[in-house]
Amino acid sequence: MDIKAYIETGILELYVAGQLSEAENQEIYGLLQQHPELLQEVLEIENAIVKLTAAVSPHAIDFDSFKGKLNETDTKVVDLKPKKPNWISYTGWAASIILAGGLLWTLNQKTALELQLQTAETDKIYLETQIEDAKTDLAATKNWLRVIRDKNIITVPLGGQGDFATSFAKVYWNKADNTIYLDAEGLPNAPQGKVWQVWSLTLNPLTPTSLGTIEDFNTDDNKIFAITNANESQAFGITLEPTGGSASPTMEQLYTLGVIDTTP
């Protein structure tokens, strides 16, 4: 903890003046127990206020001098006429109150301004993050458009199967760089303990080859995934498998399947 910076915030003066909430008082009390430097600062603030009040108070009495006069042997006539109030002393006392009030107002204003600056800085960082994310998303979108508009790309629609007829997906296969781009927007989030697994298939004989699992499917916003595929694929399928994937597809959990159109 930066003790000096914390003291310079002025919050200890507000603590001494009783201007903080109960929660803030409890927090500062805990800090005073942990940091002797803060406790010493609070004691010094309190001592300064006591001295300021005593210096201008109209009721300050020199008791030692008064006691000495009572012990004098000579009889003296005591003037019982009420003395005029010392307006200068009262004025000084009032001025001290006004000064203390002004100090507290200034500290409150300083604290409020610092909070506004902190909020503005936080908003600035958040906005910069949003702008950076937007730039990243724009770059990804441009790259995706470039891929699907490539004249050599092979498009393979994957339709829903059996009980999962409402599911769908689409594969964009670029043989030039051995990559498929899977658009899996039509699949639901994988349940707990399950994961989507993508398969490359040859049909005669039927031979599945795993292209891997999509571990981050549920957290991915656009549901588009780039997957390496160096196989001579004739079809693609997607199954729901236990976490970690399976050596062969679970046909009862075959959600989508699509055969590559070889028609000239």
C-alpha cells in the first residue's frame, strides 16, 4: 500500500471530521490497525484541530493563575458587574469553525473530483478496448469474406440427421492450404461433459477420420472455426462426443452430415 499517496487523498481528514459512511469508517479503522503511519497521521490531525479550537475558544481559562489569586492574603474587592463579552475571541472561534467547514468542503470536492477522474479514465480504457475489439472483429470478418468468396473454395452443406433434423452447418474447404472453415451456427451449445467432434469421411468403404474436437464452441461468439484437413474427404460429419473426443464417431449422436458434390 502506498501510504503517502493514501494520506494525500485527504480521506483521513474526512474520517476525523466524521464525514464518511459507516462502511468507509470501518475500512479506515481496519487500515489504522495495520499501518502505524496512518494511525500517527490521524492522531496528528486530531491534535491540530484541538489546538486550533483551544487557541480561539472564548472559554479557555488559565486555572493556575486563578488558583493563585484565591490564595492571596490581601482582601480584595471583587467587581460583580458582568463583563462585556470578548467579541474578538468569539469572532476568532467562529472563524475557526468556518475555516474547518471550508476545509471539509474542499476535501469533499477534491475527493469527488478524483472519483470523476477515475471514472473517466475507466470509461476511456473501456472505450479503447471496445474499439480494439471492433478492429479485430472487422479484420476477422474481412478474412472470412475473402475465404468464402474464393473461386476455388468447395462449399459443403451439412444437414441435420435423425432426431437432430433442425441442426445444420456448412463447411468451406480450401484444398490449396488444406483448411476447412466450419460455420457451426446451426448447432446448439454442447452439454456439460460433451464436445463437438468433426469428421472427414470417405464413402467406399466408409472410413471416418477425426479432424478434432471444438473445445471452445460454447464460448465462441461467431461459431466459425478453422480446421486443418489434409484428407481426401468425400463427406463431413459432426457428432456429439464425451469430453476429449472419441476414436470413432458415435452414430447415435450424428447431428449433421454432408456429402461433397462431385458433379462437374
